[in-house]
Amino acid sequence: MIRFCSLGSGSSGNALIVEIGSTRLLVDCGFSIQELERRMARVDLAPSDLTAVLVTHEHADHIGAAAPLSRRYDLTVFTSPGTRLAARDDGFAHVQEITADAPLDIDDAWIQPFTVPHDSREPTQFAFSDGDHRLVLMTDAGHISPHMVEIANGADALLLECNHDPAMLAAGRYPASLKRRIGGGYGHLPNHAATSLLNQIDRARLRHVVGMHLSSDNNHEELARQALAAGLNCDPAETTIATQDTGFDWRTTAPC
Ligand SMILES: [Zn+2]
Ligand SMILES: [Zn+2]
């Protein structure tokens, strides 16, 4: 069984908790330590309950306070060499470098880091397994690569970026250069990419899909819901969206 929840998702900060057996992982720490403590308390946890921290890439909404957190709570940070190199504060208490597509075990958790096309040094997103079920985190990608389709295929749970609506981005207040960055092949996934990915994969085992990393400027929750529903053949009201303020509540891969 995999238990997971988000403490917040979006460009103002990301943090995900994944529990497998007695292993409890924090994936990204895009908040201050104080804010992380506050958000963890909401799900009855404290940083001292963590086994380790994984960091996907060096953008501030992901790496945030990972280094000071690791020092204060004596935690090991698992991240790619490129992310470590690009981190402004690389003073991790302990660091374990990971390689894309080289799976690793952290106690009870099996973890597969995989590459995504994103404008950072060496970004990796993660798939997690307890041996029976697989949870895939897939955000901060400019387009869906064939490798991402392979990874998402057959997953039990998929946390999938629905960053923006292209028309809203085009008409919005961002400067042209930022619009190009976000909408480009190494930026962020638009809503329709989520539909497309869901249409390309085997969804026989898929019980959890959550729309992640929504832009507060260039998206509406309803548009993201429609995109997910189109890929899942369900009612938009049945879809789940992670919010910046509260993420999403605990879910588990065990059959309900
Ligand atoms: Zn991000
Ligand atoms: Zn990013």
C-alpha cells in the first residue's frame, strides 16, 4: 500500500509526502521550514517523521528550503548531480546522488527517477512502488516524451501536471519571453497534454489521477478538470485537483 498526500502544488511551492511501509518520503520542499512544519501538522506529521527528502530540480518552488531542512532534521537529500550543482544552497546535511532510470531503494520504497524535458540542469520526476502498486509524479515538463508515456503506463496513481490553458497564457499578463518559456517544449504541460497522455496509456489499474501544478494566472480549475475528464471518460466533477494552499488530502493505493 502506498499512502500519499500533497502539502501544496503550484509555482509558489510544492511538497508531496509518500509513505510506503515504514518509509516516509518528502518529495520537494518548496516552502520555508516554518511553513512546511505548519503544513505537515495539518496531516498529523512533523519533519522528524521523515525518512528522507527527494528533490526533483533546482527551481525554488521545488528545492526551496530542502538544504536547511536537511540540516535541522539531519535528513538525507536524494537528487541528481545536476540539481545539486545548480542548487544555490547545496549545504545538504547528507546527499545521495541519483541517476535517471537507475531505480533505487530507500528502506521499504522502490523509486525510479526518470527524466523530463524541463528548463533546469538535470530534472528528474519519480515513480514509487511498494511491489504491488505504482505511484507516478509527473510535473514540470514542457512536453510529453515517449519515455514519460512508458513510465505512466499501467500506473495505479498518477499525479499529472495541468499547468495552463494555452489561450489563457497567450492572452494573459505575462511578458512574451515568459509566455514562450512556459508554453515551450521545456516549460510546463498545458491541460490538453494531460488529456493526450491519459489517452495514450493503459489505464486498467489507474485509480487515482490528480491534476497538479496549476497556474494561478493562466488556468482555471474547471478547465483542468475538463481536460482530465476527457482523458478518463468521466464527469469533470469526479476529478481531483491539487491546490496551492492545501494540496490534496491523504489517498491510498489499497483497494477501497
Ligand atoms: Zn514547478
Ligand atoms: Zn520547474
